[in-house]
Amino acid sequence: MSGAEATALVVKVGGSCLEELPDAWWDDLAEHGRRRPLVLVHGWSKPLRRFHARHRDPAAVLRDRYGNQSRWTTPEVIEDVKAVSRGIGDGICDRLRERGIAADRILGSDGLLHAGPGERWWWREKQLVEMANLVGPVTGADPTLLKDLRPGMARLVTPLARNNVGQEVNTDADRAAAAAAAALGAAELVLVTDVAHLLIDGQPVVQIAARAAASFRDAGATGGMRKKLRAAGEALEGGVGRVVIGTGSVTDLLAGRTGTVINPD
């Protein structure tokens, strides 16, 4: 077994593309899972919007003073996230079990993911106002809940976290996956999304170094890609060997046949 195969493969699957992944995608993932333990982190954006009309209200998404977007998260939203995630988790675990992979799920807030203080100032009706919002940036992961994994096993993580005062908070799934990958010493982190490549000046990028990716993140990236590039940088700083962002099978992404590979400097 090679050094890469000896470590867990960490894959984050975006909520925007989760339901569109074909059976062949899951077949391919299971092949990796037979050789390496799998840690999966899921998003919930599209399923949550479908769950209740309040999550489709434009006012449910806030923008902070730095231009970052975040879902306005209350205790009720946390419960909705858990309800949606149970359905997502059952579907993913069933797909893997059907393919011979022993799969279960955990909440990141059960001791895996730690978050820092969240932003308190948000734009509302063209004014910055102070608002309670149960969100927080991931500051680290405790891999204890993942250490028992072996080839043929997978664990699915719902990216909720605990902040420094013990509150359960919403956090970014890409950065949660990065923290888990760094804590496990993973060789690769794969961020599966509905965007084929990182685009710079309209051109697809096949490979890019971490420093150049960070420069583009701060100067030109927007929305979800900006968060993914931040997560990639955090993973690489934490010792992860490389990060791949894109759409396609995990095999194709790791082989560089699709997606964008971000390497350490």
C-alpha cells in the first residue's frame, strides 16, 4: 500500500450537485473506499432551500462588512439543517453500503469540528447592524472520531461545529473538509462541485500553486469559489498534499483529467 493509500481520502460533496451524481460516480467512489478509508463532508444548500420556503427568502442570506455571504442561522435553522442532513446522510450511506462500504454519519458538532467567534455585523437594508447569527469559522478538527476508520469504511460528516462557548453553529462545509483533512494528515482533499474548473480571465486552470490561488482568491474570485480557494489554502497550510476542485469522478479529478489541482508552493 502506498503512502497516499495508507491515509484517508477526504471528499466534500456540494449540496448543489449531490442529487445529480450518477450511479457510476458512486461506483468509482466505492472503488477508492475499498483501498482507503473515506471521510465525506456534505453540503446542504439546495436541499435546505427546498425543505422550507423560509430558506428561499433572499433575506435568509446575509452579507458581512467584508462582503462575505452567510446563511442567517438561528436555533430553528440548525434544527432544519439537522433534519435535511439526516435525509442526505441516509441516502449517501445507503449508496455506499450497497457497494460494500460500511458507512455511518456524525455531526461535526459532536466533538469533531471547532469554530471561532462569528461575525456580528451584517448588512440589512443598506445599514450595518449587529445581529446574533449562529455561524463561525472552523478553527480546527479533532480527528478522534475518525481514527477508527479502515479501508472498506466511510464516515459522513455534517458540517456543524461547536464554538468557544459551546454553542452549536453553522460553518462552511469546504473549510470543514479542509480542517478534517489536515487533522488526518490526508494526502488529498477533493472538493466536488458543479463547476468544472477554476476559471481565471475566463480560461480553465488545470494546475495552480497555492500562492497564486490565494492571490486570485483575494483579487478576483467570488461566491462559492472564493470559499473553496480559502479552504484549499487552509488544507495545504495544514499539511495536505494537494487539493482538487471540480466536477467528475474522484478518479478523474485525482488523475488531473478534469478539475483544478492546487499544489503547495
